[in-house]
Amino acid sequence: MAVLSRNVQRVKRHARVRRRVIGTAERPRLQIHRTLHHIYAAVIDDTRGHTLVAASTRGKDLAALDSRTNLAAARKVGEEIGKKAKAAGINAVVFDTSGLKYHGRVAALADAAREAGLEF
């Protein structure tokens, strides 16, 4: 049996989760993407295929961060996505971890988004 890489395993987990997690107009999907250098978050309406709001450590509003790879940066992205979603009239989302463990930067982003007023 071939040993699968971590990324292949993550992609398989993400496909399995995406069969159930679908964003609608009433409750869009909050998807995160984590790389070694940045973290991204987007609120997506899957029925129309539109990204409603997005935030990342690459954005100009978060350019003043000391580090873009730590928990503090993930919390800032979570706060930013929560603020933007509330401004767009989005109160509740379904959370899509993209096959990543709910741990570390992923959990920090989620907790900050909840504190900013998003329900999931």
C-alpha cells in the first residue's frame, strides 16, 4: 500500500467534509486556507458560487503585523472576517476547515471570528 502525503490526506478529508458542508445564502460557508506563510478566510455562498467577504494576512489592512504566520496573525484575520461579515449582514456561517485539524491557527481564527459576532 502506498503511503499518502499529508496534503493528499488533507485533500481527501476536505472532499469528505465538503459532501456535507454547503454554504447557502442564509448560512454561507466560512472556508479557511492555511499556508506556511499566510492564512486566508473567505465567506462563500455555494448556491451562487460567490465569495461574499474575504480576509487574509496578505491584505493591506493587516500589513502592519510583525509576523503573518503566528496565532496573533490568525486572530487578526478572524476578527477582520467577522467584522466584514457582520457589515455585509451575515450573522451565521458553517465552518469549513479545508481538511485541517481544528487546532492552532485554525482554532485561533475560528475563536476570533466567534468573538467578532459570527455564529457557527
